[in-house]
Amino acid sequence: MNLFKIFKKQDKTNYEKEEAADELLQPKQTKRWQAVYNNIINIHLSENEDDTITEIMFSAYNQIRIEKDGAIYSHDTNSQPVFKNNDDYLAFIRNLSSSGDASLADDNPIVSVDVEGLRVTIAWRAITNGTPYVSIRRPTKNKFTLEELVSIDMLPFKEALFLAEQLKEGANIMIAGISSSGKTTLLAALLEKLPAEERIAILEDTPEIAVSNEENRNILKLKSKIYTTAPSKNITIARLVKESLRLNVKKIIIGEVRDSVVARELLDVIQTGHAGSATTIHAESAIGTLQRLENLILQAMSNQTQEAIAFQVARAIDIVVHITKDSQGKYISEICNVKNYDPRKKEYTLEHIYKSEKRGGAI
């Protein structure tokens, strides 16, 4: 019996029947997603080539792209097909989502989950005009020390030493940039410069921050866990922030500030005296980093004024690092000390420690 035909007999809006069909598929396709994933990786990595594929993106069963060395390439589905047809593509998506304990439905059309160390985001067809989209983000295989980042011109030696010393001495640092710009790479490199005995909590949705010699360091690594079928059981980053305060840690490192709740918790942690906290965030500039953090916190603390939140942000964040990713590569374009917030001008006052328009780190 061709189980793929089950899908063809279903009304596209009747997701409950499709779920039943998917249950039949699961026993035989437990690793279906993994076979597709490995096939694409193997096609695009030649023998002895460094693994620099950071993302695989699906827009349809015959529209697949990869990000490699910071550039986007199309996968030729005509000469090297990955899926038999659209039904095969749907089966892959369902298997992928179920592997991450996620449930796709009309009332839950977007899921973002960790699947065996991969950050998976799925946009279901209820919001995509019929064709689901999938993005599989891979943690980089290449780990860089701070010295190596200097050697590839991501930042100068003097500024590298400055950031490492500031984090060690208790400065609260935000590293900003667009996706795949090297934010996590830089953060991990800075953490390696902290004393091995210092107790640190690293909180992430998907494990990406890898510090060398972790087994001999006083590092606690905690990962969020989302149960789409039982939200009350969710272990969010915000909850991990609260719980980590009870683990007697000196520094709390948040992999990425993505939402208003985590932004508020970050502010609370810093205000409770956990100096030397660090995180990453998506932003287009150093000043934009503070503005985005401010806006996120304001969403969670709507009872406070914008000015009150801005004052708190300026007091909490000591240093902002902005990484640029463009045709020249990935490089630090700004390192700023946060001085204060000027209520008359309604803007943050920053002192530029370093500013560059181009360098060209290749990570």
C-alpha cells in the first residue's frame, strides 16, 4: 500500500485526518528527515572540505537552498531530486516536527524547535498560501578562539583584549548583528577567556555556544524545552533565567534575546547584581541594539514609560558590540560604551571604543 496516497485523498483543510495518516507514516519514517538532511549535506560538501554549511532552506519540494560560507546557493532539484513529490515533502515536514515534539495545525502554524541540536523553524501551509516552508539552522562546526578571530580580521587584537577583560571584570555585554553574522562565535570565544573556576550558566533554545575544555570548567548548560501539545510544561528561556538564579552562578549567558519576556528577565538578572552577563540580539547597529532591547522590554512592561525603560537599559548594558555581515565578510563594525540616556534628546549616549567600515573576517 502506498501510504503517500493517503494524503491525496484528504481535504487540504482537514488536518485531523492528515494527523491520523501521519501516525501510520511514523513507524516506517522515524528517520526520514535525517535521511533528507544527510543527503543534502553530502551533496554540497566535497571530500576533505570544511563543513561550512550553516542553513538549509526549503520553500517547496523542488525549491531548496543552502547557506555555505555566508553565501546562498540553490540546490539543483532536477539533476539531484530530494523529494519524489509534494506528498513526500509533507511527510518529511511532519516527521521533522514530530521529532522535535512539535504539532503542526491551523491554530499552531509556526513551530520553532530543537531537533537533535538543529534549530528547526516550520511555517505551515495555513499561513503560506499552500506550501510549507522549512529552515534548518546548523551550529557551526568550526570553533574559533579569540586569537583566531583576530587572525582572520574579524576584529583587531587590542579590541579583542578589551572585550575579554571587560567581560572578566563584570561588564554586561550585548553582541548584535544579523543572522549568521558570527554573534555566537564571538560570544563563545570571549567565554573561553573567563577563569575556569568561575561558575557560569549558559541558557539556550538550541545548543550552539561551545566553550573548549568544558568538562574542566564550572559551566552549567541549560536548554529550553517547548511542548506544543502541553504548553503548561514548557521550560522557556525566561523560566531558565529565573531558575538559574538559584544555582549560585556568577554570570548568566543567554544565547539570544528573541522576545519581550526574555528581554525583561535579562534586565532583572542584571539589576539583581549578576555583573558580567552577556547575550546576543538581532539589530542593525549599536544604537539600534539598545532601541530594540528597549522596545522588547516595553512590550513586557507596558505599565512603565518609554523613558523609564530607556534609563534602565542604559544602566544595565555596559558595552554593545555590532557585527556586520556583507560581501566583504563578517567583521566587528562597532564597539561602544553605553554612557547614559538623555531624556531631552530622547537618545542614548554612546562612546565609540572602536568603529570600522570594513575588514573581512571569513567565519
